[in-house]
Amino acid sequence: MTQRTQRERSGSSRASRDAVRSGAAGAPVASPPPGAADRSGKEPWARFGWLMAVIWLVFLVYPVIALLHSTAPLGWVVTGWVALVAFIVLYVTGFLHGMRGGGGLGRPPTPRQWITFALLIACALVTVPAVGGSALSFLPFIMSFASYGLTRLWHWIATVAAVVVAAGCVLLIPGNLTYASVLAIVALLGVVNTVSTWLILRSAEAERLGLELATSEGREAVARDVHDLIGHSLTVVGLKAQLARRLMDTDPERARAELADIERLTAEAIAGVRQTVSGARATTLIEQLAATGDSLRAADIRLETTGGPEALSPAQAITASWILREATTNVLRHARADTVRVLFAPGRVVVEDDGIGCASRAVDGNGVRGMRERAAAAGASFSIGPAGASGTRVEVTW
């Protein structure tokens, strides 16, 4: 049966998205790029991204200093402290909510994000009587929350409004020229947020299109496999049926042998179609892992997994599911194993068994060659070799 390799562009897409994240690290961010929450606990961004919100809060030291030296009435000073603490809590919790799929950057914001954004603005305004021009230090956080946590329209509204407010305070209010550096930061941050969010959205769109392309090519490959299998089998069956009809009277024994061959070919074709359709039906790595577990249990082989399929990007998961399927088939046919271990990590999948080892099986057969071709088409490296004292280890790394 012919197998058509899938062409996946997940490596470059993911690399560009990671680069954008690094480039945006110079600004306080309210929500991660799309997909970061999908691999929560698997990547440094998902584990420690909340630290970015906390670290950038150091810039609120200016309102703190202003409150400590404020000459405003005590009521306004107390109100300023309460508003400052509320701003910090709202910003950090809003950041965490965005990381957990709250929306933004192409995803519809939740009502909680809109409420948080409004409260952030209110808290900043309430501190003005006590801190004066130091309240401009709240603008970068409000801008970033709108850019990364709300819609594209509100990114522009918040950016333009922040620049206008900062410029007005610095240029029109006497004695506020000392805040010119804040105006420069606000303007620079507006440019950074505009570019970084645009690149993140483009990267996410490219990955989505890559996934659609890979899925489409996978369907085409299945259609071609089924067509080739059925076409070849029916051709052979038709020829043998004609031969059996001609031999029915002159050589009954040979006719019966041809009919037996027809029966065998038909059974093989049905089995092949079922296998192909089964592979097409397991369109996700999660489903393929479940199918692998069922197959191994039927052969009294224990399956152990480390990590989860969500460690891989959607495009990588397509290739990983095909390779997991073929590796499982090899184990069932050749390994005589008791245990199969599957490891999932960001950009990496490993299938390992404790069987008789790859030295005793054909490592250049169609199955292994197909896995190697699929990995190469996905921009990944493929390796197969011994696993410890015995067994076989198959590894794919992006």
C-alpha cells in the first residue's frame, strides 16, 4: 500500500511564535499567545509566565514613592494606597485568567476581562489626587492589558489614548516635564505592543493553516491508499474469477485453488481497508494513544505513558500519531514485549519497548522507512535503536 507523507510546517511556525514571545518580554503582558494555555505545565511559559506580571510591577515604585511623600489630604492618600493594591491584584489575576484561556489575541475576551480593564482604569484615576503625575506609571499596564487581553480595536484605542494622556500631562501641565521619560516609554511600548501582537496573530494563523493543510494531505493520503488497495485487489480478483470460470469444467481442482485465492485476497483487502480507515478515524494524538492502549492490552502488553499529547503542537501531533501507530504495529508483530513506554515532551515523542530488540527485526522495512519519511516531511529527526539491555527505542524530535 502506498503511503503519502504529510508536509507540516509546525517547526517554523512554533519557532517564530516563541521568538515573538521573547521580543515582547520587554513589556508587561496581560495574556499569553494563543495556544500557551493548551500546554499548561509543559512549557516554561505556561509554568512561569505569571512571573512576568509580578516582575514588571516594579515600575509601580513611582506611585508608591509619591504616596509616601504625598501632601494630599489623608483621605486621598488612604484611597490611593487602596487603589494601588487593588490595581496590582486586578492586574495579576487578570494576567493569570488570560493564561488560562480567558481570551484576547484573536480569541473573544470574557466579560471578566472587560470588567478587569475598566477597574484598572478606575484604580489609576482614583490615585491621581494623591500621586499627581506619577499616575502615568499605570498607563503601560493598562495598554498591555488591552493589547494582549482584549480585541485589536481596543489595543488601538488604549494605545492612542495613553499617548495622548501622557503627552497632555507632560506638555500642558506646568512642572510635569520630569515625566517626559514616561511619555517616551508609553510611545515606545505602543510600538512594541503593536508589532508583537501582530506577529503573534500572524504566527497563530500560520499554524492554523498548517494544521488544516496537514489534515487535508492526510485525508488525501488515506483516499489514495484505499484507492490503490481496492483497485489492485479487485483487478486481481477479477482476473482470478475469469480464470476459475474457464477452469471449472476442465480442471476443477485448479479452479477451487483459484477460488481459495480469491477468498484470501478479499479478506486481505477488507482487513487493509479497515486498517486504513481506523488510522484515518484516529485523527488526534489523544485518540491514537487510546487506540494504542487497547491494542496492547489485547496482546497482554502493559502501556506506560509519561507526559501527555498536549505537549506537542497540533501539527506535530499529526506526525506523532502516525509514528505511534506504526511503532505499535511493529511491537505487536515483532517485539515479544511485556511493556511499552511512551514519552511526550515539548517537541519530542519516544516509544520504547522491553522486547527482543531491533537487531532481530528489519529496521529498514516499509514501516520504519515510512516513519522516517514522515518525520523528515515534518521537519523532525527520527532515530531507532536499542533501548537499554534489550528492546527498541523510537524517537522523533523537532
